[in-house]
Amino acid sequence: MSSTPPEQSPAPEARVSRKLTKAVAGFETAEGAGSRVKRSIGTPGLWNLSPFLILDYARVRPGEGFPDHPHRGMSTLTYLLEGQMQHEDFTGHVGALRPGDVQFMTAGRGIVHSEMPAFDEDRPVDAVVLQLWIDLPAAKKMVKPHYQEKKASQLGHATFDGGSVAIVSGESHGSVGPVRPVAGTCWFMDFRLLPGGQVWQPLPEGWTAFVYVLTGTLAVGDGDKVIEPHYTAVFSSDKGENGVLLRKPSGKQETRFVLVAGEPLNQPVIQQGPFVTTSKEAAVQALRDYDGYRNGFEKARGWSSTIGNPGRRPAKKR
């Protein structure tokens, strides 16, 4: 008989959960045309959580919305929860989102667009949406604008004991989301936990990560602090932490939350309204380019959207 010992399977990696470091309530503020949003990231309590710049939860009523406005140097992830939203930009791109659909827009060197609720005039309904602003690496801030739009049925989906997840980007429970940022990183997942449910989600070490609670309550790791709806809860990112344990602590209502993670960029952030740069000089240049219709904003000259300007003919879908 051979004296060589049999090969041993590698031991599974021990789970070391991240911890709750901060929970910030959404701060209501005015945006667009008559709209009010609950903003958490991008407020004094949670400013520029790199690579994330802004997180807004918005209930947009008929007659409100976000008409023509520019962006540069960042991306937006728009995730529809209820109702319908329509989109149109100065390149001729148009589209619509329904519940569970997502749009990932990389503004890059420049985009001007409009985001407005779509509804049947006989049965007007609110649109409820989450929008996340994501910084672009300095070397990629002037890339060509780019869209990724996915229907709810195209997302990654997985179930586990006590819950389920829809995956926009990143990996969870053997499924992968379809969205791939053209620059930088962003995981975005929509979890649902049944009463008594919990979930372990692996996360890359050192990445920024947080959850936003939509319904129900949530606890992080073995902590006893309960996170309520419309709070953004930020996790620790210490060496050796390889994921996060999330639990539904009590109650009969389903808990729904989004989990977001991304690699910090470690670069200056100069945010001048919709323009995100790494220097004051670049911020001034962005405004000059927009006002002068150049360096990415050429198509803004004479353009106005149909959806953001009542009375104009609707744009044809392409």
C-alpha cells in the first residue's frame, strides 16, 4: 500500500462578517420639476461614499419629473420599483422602465437627458425609483456616453432558504447580474427576506458596501441595532472581512433591501451640480463646455426633449 497520505480538500473559508458602522436616514430635498427625493448618500451625514456620490429614493407623481439636464464624469444606475419612467437624451436615445427594470447610464464626457414618469392619463400612477450616482475613474471621465438597459426578466435571479435576490450586477448564490460597468465597479442586488430569514453575501475585501432598506427591518452580522425603512446602512471594510450576514430580526412583514458595493477610487471629488470632476479647473471647464456646446455637448445646441417639454410630439422609440 502507498504511504502517501490522501489529498485533503481545502477547508472552506471562514465567514467573517462586516459590521454596521453608520445608519443614515434619507433627507427629503427638492429635485427636478416639483419632485422631492429622500437622499442619503450625498448629504452632510454621508458625503461621497467613494465610489458612490448620491443615492436618491423618489416617488414621482404625474406632472413632476426630471426634465432636460446635463451630466459629465459619472454614471447613474436607475432601478424602477413601481409605475413607469421614460427617458430621452440628445443623441436620440429613448426608452422606458417598468418595475424591476434597470438603466445603467455612463455619462462620460457629456450627456443631456430627461427622465419623466410615464402613465395612462385615465389612470395616473406614481413612479417610484432608486437612483445611484457612481463616480468614474479619473482616466475614464471623458469616455463616450454608454447605456445598458435590462428588463426585470433579464436580471440574475436566485432563491435561498428564507429569501430571494434579483441581481443587477455582481454575483450572488451562483447567479450573475447582466450589467457590466464600462469603467469602475458596482454591485447592485435586490434582496427579499421572509420572517426569520437571513442571508450571507460574500463581498470583495476592501470594497465600500451598504444597504438601503425599502420595507421591513434588517440587522447586520450579530449586531442588535435594527435598520428601519429608508435608512442607508454602511458596513465596515476591515482586513479579513469577506462578506456580510444580513438578518430579518422580527416582524411578519417581508424585508426588502438593496445591497450595493464598489471599489473605492481614492481620488479627489469635485461635484459641481451634475458635473463630477477631480479638480476645480475641470469643473469650471465642464460648465464652459456645456454652455459653449463643445467637448461632448455639441448636440445640446437647439435640443429639447419631447417628454420633458409638454406639447411636443412624443419621440419615437428606437
